[in-house]
Amino acid sequence: MQETKQVAAQAQTDPAEEFRDFAYIVSHDLAGPVRTILGFSQLLSEDAKKMASEEDRLHLELIQESSQKLNEMIQGLLAFSRLNTVPRAPEMVDLEITLARCHMELQPLIDVTKAQLSYPRMPELVADPRRMFSLFFYLIENAIKFHKPGVAPDIRIFIEERPAEWEFCVSDNGIGIDPMFYDDVFRPLRKLHTDDAFPGVGMGLTLARKIVLQHGGDMHIEASPSGGTAVVFTLAKAGPARS
């Protein structure tokens, strides 16, 4: 009887742990075959320039585009899985330096779109430095990408200090989000627009919110004063982070 109970206990698994394992297996093990499909289709595409018909070349282009899109989706799932499986390394982080790095990484996109990025003196807090970089990178990149046609993106970051946490707001003058989709945009791979309008796989806000939750905060969306989107979130100054 005791042995039966032990076997039953071992059979019971944590649903969250199962999901983490599933997400990692899907994203990691599928990446190899997709890279193979993409690689061989590119080789065929080079040969097809000489011998294939226009219709054949079109089919190859569709295979390449679909393979590339699937690869991007897998990489997004893999990034989400790593947030659950790779241990955090909290230390004192100067967000002023974090924002400077984000600005530098996004400079080519800022130049092309003529975007403006402004923020006050950023605080220091205890957090995982790599995840803080990813958090602000995803939010600023989104704010630049989803701009109105013919209108230069204007991204402004606001902060407010509270006793045990900081509140941040990344506000833009972009196309905005319909309030009925405020929750949907945090779901993995959820997109509100076609690839022709705005390329991407719909993982940026999912990853950003996960990082915030792991650092003892929360995230929600509001309409910005300029009619765009305002992503509001909190980060604990110190203390244990939530998984």
C-alpha cells in the first residue's frame, strides 16, 4: 500500500512544470528541422533562378517565407521557455545604463523612423540585468514599430516612486490598441495585425509582462494622451521575485 502511494505521488506532476518542459521541447527540438527546411529551400531558390518556371520560384518563395516565420515563432517560444527555466541573477541594476544600451541597440530603427525617445533620470533597483534590458528593449521597439504612417514615433518614459516599488509608463503616439484587446496582446503569439502591415510574431509584450511578474510587479495597458499606447508596469525595488 505504501509503495502504491509513492508511485501515485511520483505520477503527479506540476502543470506549470509540464508546460515549461513542453514549451522548451517544442521550441528547441523543432528549431533544427525548420532551419533545415529553410536552408535547403534557399539552395533550391538559387538553382531555380536558372531552370524553374515563374510559378515554381513563387512556390519556393512561399516556402522560405513560411519557414522563416515558423523559425521566428519558435525562437519566441524558446525565449519564453528560458524565462521559466534559466535562473535569474539579481543584482543592483542602474536602469540609466540599461536605457542607454537599448537606445544604442535600437539606433538604426530610430534613425529610419526619425523616432524621439525621452526619459528622466532612471533609478537603480535589484533585478536581473539581462532581463531588464530585454524588458525595455521589447517595449521601446514595439512603440517604434507600431507608429502611424507618416508620423515620427514619439516615445516617452515616465516614472513614479512608491515605498517598495517603482512605477514606469512607456507611452507613444502610435496606432494604439483597441481596449477590447488589452488582455489579448499579452498572450503568446497573439497578433492584431497582418504581417504585411506590421511584421513580427506577437511575443514582445508576452515576454515583457513575464519579466515584470518575475520581478514582483504587474503590467497593464492604457491609452496614451496622444492617442497611442501606454504600457504601465511596476518593479519591486528589492526583495524576492515571483516565478
